[in-house]
Amino acid sequence: MTIAPETTRIPGPIPTVLQVPEERRESGDVMQINFGPNHPSTHGVLRLIVDLDGEEVVGIEAVIGYLHTGFEKSMEQKTWWKGITYAPRIDYVGYQSNELVYVLAVEKLLQIEVPEKATWMRMLLSELNRLHSHLVFLGTSALELGAISMFWYCFRERDLILDLSEMVTGQRMHTRYFQVGGLAEDIPEGFYAECRKFVEWMPQALDDYLTLLDRNKIWLERTRGVGKLSAADALALSQSGPNLRASGVDWDLRRDQPYLAYDQVDFRVPVYENGDVYDRYRVRMDEMAESTRIVDQCLRRLERMKGRPWIADDRKVVLPPREELHTSMESLIHHFKLVTEGFRVPEGEVYVTIESPRGEQGCYIVSQGGPRPWRVHFRAPSFAALEATAACVNGALVADLIAIVGSLDAVMGDVDR
Amino acid sequence: MTDWSGVPGHVKHAEALGETTVTIERGQIRAACAHARDELGFNVLSGIVATDYLGWGRPGVSGYIGTAEGRDINFPATQGLQTLPELKPARFALSYHLLALGRDPRRVRLQTWLDEGDAVDTVIPIWPGADWYEREMFDMFGIRFEGHPYLVRLLMPEDWEGHPLRKDYPIGGEPVRFSEAE
Amino acid sequence: MPAEELEQHLGLTTLEKAVRWAQSKSMWPDTFGLACCAIEMMAIVSSRYDLARFGMEAFRSSPRQADLLIVSGRVAHKMAAPLRQIYDQMLEPKWVVAMGACASSGGMFNNYTVLQGVDRIVPVDIYVPFCPPRPEALMEGIIRIHEAHLAGIPPAYERRHVAT
């Protein structure tokens, strides 16, 4: 699919910078405003340098890097195991997806087999995390457009999800529950009932949100037809995930390049045609309903797997159970080597992609054969989403700019890494 | 299957762990990408990643106190690697991850090798989304992209010196014990 | 009314104490959410943890209208200058909470780009540990600032002779 130069809205010569046309600049009315790194939109530290002619946006440039944390270099200094702690802090709203993609990449290089229970639990937690991420998106985007009560409704459900996470892993966010080889611990007994209650409650909550927003005239006026991104432009700008599906491209990594056990669950992939803010919101709303269905299916499957192993048996990679340390010399030595030096990953390079709540999250790993990575790179979907800002904002008003940046759902930790 | 030898600048291709890596000559990378997009159907650029192979295969240093390259507690009582990995053709590897999005999804990695000071043609005319990826690789590694309309630092402050992800750039930070109380 | 009876119907205090009481009951935070801690900072405004019972749900976007700066998240060197600018724009009295491990000391990121603790550039009143701190932990930190202020302890810029 090539870009049709006549119909593209991607600005040139720099695709990510909308430049003020000469005739506008000469009219003398253009004002340059700095949407500085600290602004009331809760998207984190994004700086937009915007040229305004009255209310209309005639120039925009996004300046990023205010949250650059040096993840990739830090992970090169630590063992593979410690990288699992670094990973979720990259995309800190969809934290489970970063952990998952990193762990999947390391497991691919190690060629280690993960038990079925771990696969299904990973799927369940990833879908819960997708719900979490979309709830935070909905709460904050609606807050910025003025629908303030949505914030409290969404965060009420978000707290329920974090309760589930805390029950299983002990931590609300940034659980280091996904380990290389499976899960860190077994699933506690009370989890199944609580998760079942959540799954039964969630469709009603989604109905609440739709009631509040979907026929609200102000919401529709502010989101319909705003920030359109055509399918060709979206593909040219490496978009993925809900942003791509809202532009009409039917592509979901869970269905088209399945990982974990996504080929064994039944879910719909919502695709909308217009590529405006409203469609991106609708895609995420529909995805929330589908995620609830996937969680339900995973839960039913997991209830039949109680008592099965949750992590692989390979003692060269996985810590032995603590009881064994008192009786077995080999286990003691393995434990010692794994904790001090870390397991060694065979030489090679691998690139694994998953469907995070923001789009295609990828992890590129190069291993030298030692206990530490040589190179870790995370392909960030929010990075690509922010590149599309200039194309979406072409010809919009200042108020639309807020709606558009919110709908692209970029998390700055993911962008800056 | 796909005829990789028809790609302009093709040096070799290899398959490992279900992934195909096609090595391309540095000067032909733009033609290779155009060929991949137009003839082979790889319509989406998933990412551009650079890797610095300086020091690849060198035995590790044991000990708790760091060397000039930094802290290294992860090689206790060994000399690092049991088998040395094969040497790489140049210092930097630039990998273009491509995706053929559609009915028959495929992925490929086009890889080109360059040394310090070498430049690569930009692929913005093929995929405009490459803009920030190339800027990030310039910022982190110092790889120049010929024809890029706006090659300035992206993540680090504009006046930053040095390219952080290079292997000879120190990790920075500060020693945790006895840090100067300021 | 005789004086003794009158005293039963009045509250007596000094002007200072009254002002401190008012300030601690309406200490408005600034929207300075940087990273993961920002999400937990948003959670304290949510209905379960309800920061509004302390009069603090009004997060002001303009630092000129804010009293409390909750630095929630890792501060890159690029962000350090805007952070100091925001702090300077706030009017006294002002307090700073270093929320999370990254703001307190650089956290797990001991590298070329993360500021190893915001107390290098702004005087901090209270450090809230963990990564990210639970909403209850952040509220405990904020309540301690309230109590300290009510007891008459001056904000950090008067006590710490660093980064003022």
C-alpha cells in the first residue's frame, strides 16, 4: 500500500512537524504557544510547540524526551532476571504487556517451554491489564474534554482490577509476576471467586459508561470528525492497535499472529471506518467488552487447572522450590548460581511482538551468551502514535488538539523509554 | 517462499528461531526497503533498531569493583564466556523490522552493518513513520541518516554531548556509598 | 452575657494558628504527574481513596495557584529545569512531596539521565517510599505535612539550607 500524495494528510518535508505556511506567517497573526512539559492533561511530560492563528492550529511540533530514563542501557548492566523489574515501568499504564513481551522474548531465545497454566494466567492478567489501560485512557481523556465524572467511574473499576492484581501478586502495579519460565507464584485460592465477581460486574459498568458518554451531544460534537487519520496514512506512520483499527485496518496481533493461547479463545476484533477521535474511543470501549469475555474464558479454563505447575522445571533457568534447598545439594548450587550470576541465554537475536493496549509492543533482544543482555530494545506503540500527531492535527482547532492527543493514547514512559 | 536474493544489496539471509534476517549492503538499504515494500508486500515499518557491537566476544572481567568500563559483579570467578561468539562484520548493526500486514502476515529483519562515521540513506520517502526512529538512533548511537530533513536529538537535551547507548559511553549515575551529601 | 459563659461559645486562638489550620485544610496540589506514580496520584483523587476529605481534590494546573508540589515519577535531567521553574513559580508557603523511590533518590535508575533525587534541586518536605507508593502511603505523607504545619514546623525551604 503506497501513500497517495494527493490525499495524504502527513505534512512534508518533515512528517512529524506541521510547519506554518508562508502566507499565514506573513499575515502576522500567528502566535507560538508552548504546551509545556507540565500541563494539566494527565498524559505525562509531552511538550507541544503549537502555532496558532486565532483558534486554528497551523503548526505543531512535539518535543519529547522529558521522561527518558535510559531503560535500554540500564537493562544491559543487569541480569536477565532483573530486567523483569525494569520492563513494566516503561509503559506504566499497560505494565503487564511490557513484562510479557520481555519475558516472551527471553523465553524464545532460551527455547524453554512454559506450562499451560502459566500461559492462561498470563493471558488473563494481560487482558485485565488491557481493561486497566483502557479505563485509565477513558477516565483521563473524558476528564480533559470536560466529562469529569467519567474519571471517578473509571477509576472505581480500575481499583477493582488492581485489587485482583494485589491478591495474586502482592503489588497493585508493576507486579513482577511474569517470570522467565512461567509465573512467580501459584494462583491463590480466593482469586477465582473474586475474579468471577469482577467479570459479572464489568458489563454493567461498561453500560454505565456508554450511557454517560455515547449519546451525549457535547461528547459527540467534540469527537466526531475530529483528528481523522486515513488507513493509508496510518500504515505509513507505523500505527498499530486501536489507532489503526479505528482507521479501518483489520489487524490485531492476538488474532493474526497469535501468541500465548489467543488462538484458543473466542473474541471479536472491533474495526471502525472513520479514523476520528470518536472511532478510537469506540474501538477501546468495544475492546473492553471483548477483554471481559476473554477473562471469563481464561478463568473457566484455569479453574480446571488447579494444582498444576505454574513455572517450568528447568533448574538452569528457574529457581528451585524452597523446600528442596534443605535436602538437595544440586538445588542449592542451582539456586546460588541463579541468584548471584543469573541464567545464561544462548547467543542470538530475537524480536517478539504482542498486542499491548496501545498497539504493537515489540522487544528486540540480542544476547552474547552471557548472564546479561547485550542489547534490549522496546518497540513502543506510543512512539509511533505521537508521530501521527502532526498528521491528525492538520487543520484542527486548539480544543480539538486536546481531544486528538488524548485519543492517540500515548504514554510518555513508553515514548521516551 | 520469498526470494530474498532478489532484494537489492542482498549479502546473505539466515533463518533462526522462526525469524528471517536479511543482510543488506549499507549503500543499498533504501533500495532494499523500497523493494520490500513494493514487490514483497512489507507495507509497515515496525521499527529501526541499532546495536553497538563494540567489545563483542571479549572475555568478561570478574570482581566486585568495576573497571574503567564500570561495575561488573556479574562475572564472579569466571573469565566471562565459555565459548566466544563469532565476530561481527562492523561496529554497528542497523536492523529494520518490517511487517507484511494482511491476509498472510510475515515479518523480516533487514540488517545492515556500518562503522563509526558511516551514514545510511533515510527511508522517510518510503515510510514517513521512520522519522522519529532515525532521530532516536542518531541521538543514541550517532548514526547519521543522509537526506533526513530534521536530524536533531530527540530524547536527550539538544546540547547533550555523546551518544548514550554506545558501549563506550558510561552508564553514569553515581556511586551509592559515600555519595557527596549536597 | 458574663465572660465565662461567653468563652464557652467562642473559640480562642491566635491568628497564626487559625491561618495554619486553614492552610492545612485546603492545600491544593499541582498537576505534576510524571510517570507511574502519577497514576497512583490520580488514584488518591478517586472515590475509594478520596482526597477530597482533606480539601485537596482541586489539583491546580497553574503553579501560581498551588501549594503542594507532588513530584510523582522519575525526573530526567531534561525535565529538571522545568521542575525548578514550576517550583519557583509557586507562592509561599509551599511544600514538596517526593513521591516514590525515583523522586526520593533516583530509584532503580542510577544512570546518565535520571536525577538522583529531587532534593538536589528543590527542598523536600517528605519522602514517600515504594515503587509506586500505595495511595494510602501517599496520603499518609500528605497528612504528616498537614500535622507538621499545624504544629508550627516551617516548610522545607526555611529549614533545609539546600536548593532554596
